[in-house]
Amino acid sequence: MTEQISLILGKNFVISFQEGIEGDVFDVVRERIRTDKGRIRKMGADYLAYALLDSIVDNYFVVLEAIGERIELLEERLIASPTPETLQIIQNLKREMIFLRKAVWPLREVAGSLERGESSLINENTRISLRDVYDHTIHVIDTIETFRDMLSGILDIYLSSVSNRLNAVMKVLTIIATIFMPLTFIVGVYGMNFKYLPELEWKWGYQLIWLVMIGIGVTMLTYFKRKKWL
């Protein structure tokens, strides 16, 4: 579930807008304000804005940790038995990575501009703290890019695995067809409706044809195994 949060910073106030979804990432900040822990009640509005931004960025690490676990499970599932559902999961995760990158990139620009002192509302002490937020944002973006590369690699492994399985199936079918080609030829020859076929008058002709066909099949199988085609 995603939620858009907007912050307005003034000289002595901070206004936050949320979409109204139940729950948010600001419980830690509220607790610090209620219990008067740290410097949050002693500093100005700029420090409160920093604390809110820091909570947002830290929550991205929680989200990325959960995605990392999903990617690990996906790798195990891919090795065990790749299925079309696996491909769908890969595509969904790639879309999530793109969405996260689009969400974090503007936050990087905001934290960078505030840290560089482009706003007169940010004092020097808070600017040092914002540098930490900026570094965390860069770390989040790097992690997202790493996950995107991992998913691209997983997708390549999936496609290679499917291709290898298809090649194995085609190999077996080709061997079966190759074995039956001479057998089909023999059956076709003696299945013709000519009146005079000398072999049809042989007493042991039927048994002999079976022995010949079995011998051909066994010989071809032995040859394929020696060539390591089976």
C-alpha cells in the first residue's frame, strides 16, 4: 500500500498532508514529541521537518528489506521449478522497483537542496542532520538499482532455464522420431498391397521382421548413449 505525503515548512511551523490511509511512519516522531526525548522539542520547525523526512527515508529500508527477502525466495523457487507464475512475479517486482525509484528520486533532490542551504528556513545544525538524510536517500536508490540488476539477472536465468528445458524436450522427441524412422520405413514397405511380396510367404517372416526392428532400435539407442546424446 502506498501513500503520498506532502510537507510545508514555514519559519515556525510544519504542515503535513497525507491521503488518509490508516497508519503512517511518523509514530516514532510523535512518541519523541510526547515524551520529550532528544532535541525535537527544543529545536525549531526545520528540525521537525528533518525528523519527518528521516522517518520517511528510514521506512524505505524496511520496504527494501521485505523486497530483498522476496527476491531470495524467488531465486530459490526459480532454481527448484521455474513456472509462468515465476515470470509474473519477476515482472511485478521489476514494476515495484521502477515505482520506488520514481518515488525516491524527487526526495533525493529535496534533501540535497535543503542540505546545500538553498533555503533560509534551515539553520546550520539541521543542515548537518539533513546530510545524513541525503546519504540515506542515496543508499536507498543504490539498493533499488542493485535489486533491479538482480531481477534482470533472475529474468535471464528464467529464460535460459525455460530454453534449456525446451531443448531437452526437443532432444528426446528428435531421438524418438529418429529411432522410429527406419521402423516406419520397414512397416511401410511390407504394408504395401502388392500381390507378390516374397517375404510374405516366409514361415518365420513376421517374427524375423520383429527381430530386425528390435535390433535396429537397440542399436540406435546404444549408439546415442555412446555419443552421450541420451
